[in-house]
Amino acid sequence: MRDLLNRGANPDAVDTNGLPVLCVAVATYGVQVAEALVESGADPDRVLPDGTTPLERAIDSGSPAVFSAVLSKGCPAKAGGAAATRTSGLLWQPAVMPAELREHAGRHYAIQFHYALPDDAWTVELSEAVPAPTAWAENPSTERYRPGAAYLVAFVPDEDPDLEPTVHIHSHDEHVIPYEIMCWFMEQVADQVERCRIAFEQDGREAAE
């Protein structure tokens, strides 16, 4: 995608259904594609035929990584009405996006959980944490770091027991992940898999009764 954009491809191009490619990237959780499009000038506040915008769709995706990618070069003040309110809430209220943080060798990492409705699955996202907005410092109980753009995303289905959990790599750059951090991430994924399997078993017993 970056090569195409560098060769002059239109970042606001639409698909055969008239949907901007940025919205397609959001719908498919294409974090790096969305980031590249916005950095090349795609408009996250473009009003679509249904009245939504790519930014609003990124919020609705439930993925902090997708949201951060669409907002990477944007300004939340541009979004009008409900979008501005919702974007402000995501940025300035860390409790909305709880994350587990860990420091290793002087670097900070974050694991973020959220539910992806389009996939009927829980996702576990690993990212290198970034400094929190200065406004958060007004509350001494908030963290000094927040999740960055995720480069490892595990999908753990919770509706269909026949679907296997999968891990997706979302990065166009090389990332060196320390062994300890990778173990921490996989432990979190395994715990989420176990929680979903227990829920499957409980649902099966209730259905049998």
C-alpha cells in the first residue's frame, strides 16, 4: 500500500461499492494500511452516504489500534458533533480503554483487550506503549503510558467453538519483541482462550438442560 501511495495512488479512492479504501481498512482491522492512507492524506472526517465518517467507524470497531491509526495524523477537534465527543472521550478518559502495562529493559509495552463485534471474537493486542496525553497527569491515579499501534493481535472466537484462535501480525516495520514480553502476551492469549472455552462448556450444559 505504501508503495502504491508513494507512486501517486489516491488515498481517498473508493472501491466498486463507493466505499473509501480507508473504511475498508477499518472494517478489516488493517492497521498499517489505515495508517499509511491517513499519513498520505486520506480524510478521516469524510462524510459517507450513511452519515458516518471513517473516524466514527474506527471508534465503532472497538480497536484502539485501528482508532489510533486513523487518528495518527488527524486532529480530534476536526470531527464534528457526536464524533468529536466520542473521540475526546477515547483520548482523555483512559478508563474507557483499560490496558495492562509492563516495562522491560527501559521500554514500555501494553496489552489491550476488546471485543470485536464483526468477528464475534475477543482480541488481545500487543503494542509498544506511548506516553499518555499531558492532560492525564491531572489525575495522579492514571497511567503515564497508553497503548500504541498494535503489531500483534490475537483473535479468540467466543461464538463458534470450531473456530481456532489466530494471531495476526500488523506491521510494515520490523519489531523486535523481547522473549519475556512475548511470553507475557501468549499467557494473556492463553488465559482468554481458556475463559472462552469455559464459557462454551457452560453454554453447552445449559443448552442440554
